[in-house]
Amino acid sequence: MGSPVNKRILLGVTGGIAAYKSADLVRRLRDAGAEVRVIMTSSATEFITPLTLQAVSGHPVYRHLLDTDAEAGMGHIELARWADAVLVAPASANFLARLAQGRADDLLSTVCLATEAPVAVAPAMNQQMWNNPATQSNLAAIKKNAVRIFGPAEGSQACGEVGPGRMLEPVELVTLTSELFATGELDGLTVLVTAGPTWEAIDPVRGLTNRSSGKMGYAVAEAAAEAGAKVILISGPTALADPARVRTIRVTSAQEMHDAVHRHAAEANIFIGVAAVADYRPARTAERKIKKTEARLTLELERTPDILASVAALRPAPFTVGFAAETENLEQHARAKLENKKLDLVAANRVGADLGFASDDNSLLLVEREGVTELPVQPKTKLARALIRHVAARYRAKNSAPVHALRRP
Ligand code: CTP
């Protein structure tokens, strides 16, 4: 079962009496943990005011295509990219017709065309209009384009008739929308993920660390949970909240991360090392705060255990994925890590002034023995989902192969 926690849901409201329920729907989606933005068609504004939906969503309502102010803020392409899912509720007969034709003559229809996110519609109309062959053939056309149809329910209608065409209740729409995020690709599997930096103490108040925010690792853990896996996240110190549906274990140093990983490695089918683990730690940690009595101070450093390589060396080893942050020669460095550490896959990302550690966006080059796959720049949450999709497919392929093909070199 999927969850809407931290998901970005773009709610389209079209003209129909059920639009009065949209305010409740927004509130319930937000209560369930989603971030919601609303697009209204002009006829929707006859039924409910933009101010109401602005108040309940906490964001201005988007209404016009090519409105100079709106496009300067979040234009139609940004909105289409922003969304993790688009839900049109209520969806009028007219809107279904326009969606079936692939129209792009208002903001909502344009965003539906421009988005890569799943699109779902909750039809709401008079039962004659619903049963009309024209509406039914429009529905068949949009289903063919992978648009999900939520409902409608049967019952008494605002027009006094009885039959199919009532919009599903907001609580049912929240459940169905949540299921859009459950892919089932990792059902029944356990995924172990490391994330964040480590902290190697010099003395009780000082330490060696790095700029990793943990965002990518947390996004990977969430994407794995979304795909149905049992997820254990071993996290270094970060400012992030524990992801929903993920067992998060907080550690400080590379050694603690190593020990926590090995307590759980035997149960993991897949290991993904996203943490920026310190390669060196102070050879000795001072018990008391070091005083500046000397003119010069030398810190002796020693290597930390390589967690990723130690997991890949287990027998049997989980499907093991490493990360490589590089400023240049991405593929070459990643391939060296793949071979040296005997990994199944290396996800390499370019780090630089505007990409990498603190940023919300990133791209990845997936390097495997079989070849290279590029995942273009996108929000880390989406990138993590694409990585998990790829890893799930590779894991399944490897584990359905004959046993002799599973042996490592
Ligand atoms: N890693 C690890 N344990 C360590 C160090 C790194 O598990 N002690 C993992 C990271 O989580 C990441 C990958 O190894 O998945 C990064 O590889 P690494 O060789 O450490 O990268 P760099 O330090 O950037 O490599 P280089 O030695 O080329 O600088």
C-alpha cells in the first residue's frame, strides 16, 4: 500500500457541483502528509472560490495558461514537473472529452499533457452524461493513455436522478491516490540503505565531517519503501526527519555505521550505500577538549572500514549498489569502484558548485558491467524512484537467472 507522505499532488478542479467537496479533499490529502497545489478551470470558479482552495492548500491557486505573473512564478512546465501525481477531482464530462483529445488550451489540460507523473481523474456528472457513448468512448481513450479512473460512485445525484456519476468521497480518493505511489517492484524484499555524512570525533566537541545532507539517501530509502520493500536506513547525523515507513537507525561515526550495517546485512536482499562515509578518522580521540597551547598541531589519521566493500564481500552478498561523487571522469572512476569493490552497480553523480550535496536536484550515471544508463537532472525524490526502478529490475533479472550465472567473479 502506498503513502502520500511528502508527495506533491497537483489537484485539478473542473466545473461541477462536486467541486464543493474539493476543499475537503485538499484538507484530507494534506492531513495524510501530501503537499497540494490546485489548478482550477474557469468553470470550476463558478462552483467554489479560488480563495477557499488557496486557504486550505496554503498556496495560491493556478488558473491561467500563459499568465505573465503565474508563468514567472511556477509556469505550466514547472507545475507539470513539480507534481508526483495529478488528480482531477471532480472531472467533468467536458474535461474528459478534452483530455481524450489531448487538448492544451487551458492550464489544467496543458499540465496533464506535459507531466510525466501519473494522472488520475475522478469523474462527476449526471448519470445520462456518464452513460452516453461519447463519454464512454472518451474514457476508453484516456484509459489507453494510462490515465487512472477513480469511480464514479452510484447513488442519488444533485440533479435528482439516481445512477452512476457521483464523485467518490474525498476519503476514498485519498486512498486511491496513495495507491498511485505503490509500485510493488520490491514487494517481499529487504533493502538496507546508508545515508548522510559521518562524524569522526577529534575531541568531545570537534570532529571531521563533510557536506552531505542525507537528502539523496533518505529519498532512496523512501522510494524503496514506496516500491514495497522493508527498508532499514542507517543514517549519519542529518537534520532530516525519519522517513515514513522506514526503520531509521541513527549513528555517528563510520565505525558505528559499519557495525549497524553488519547487524542487518544478512537479512538484506539489496544494499545501497549512499552515505558519504569518512575515509579517514583521527587515530586517537582526545578525551578532553584540545587546548590551543601548541603553535602547530598535527592530527594523525587512519583509514575507516570500507562499509560498501565489506558488504559486497559477504557470502552470500546482497545486490550491492555504491555511490560515487566525482568532479570529473565520472564513468571511468565509477567503473573502477565497480571492479575494485566488486559491486553490482555504481550510481555516479557529478558534484560541483550547483549540484550535489546540499541541492534538491541531481543526475545519476548508472554504471554496470553490462553498460551505462543516464538518469537526467531532476529532483532527488524522482531520481531516487528511477534508481529504485532500475535496481529492482536488475535484482529480479539476476535472481531469476540460473544459479551459475549468479556467482561473482
Ligand atoms: N563507502 C563506504 N565506506 C567507506 C567509504 C565509502 O561504504 N568507508 C561507500 C559510500 O557510501 C559510497 C562509496 O563507498 O557508496 C564511495 O566510494 P569511495 O571509494 O569511498 O569514494 P571516494 O572516497 O569519493 O573515492 P576516492 O577514493 O576515489 O576519493
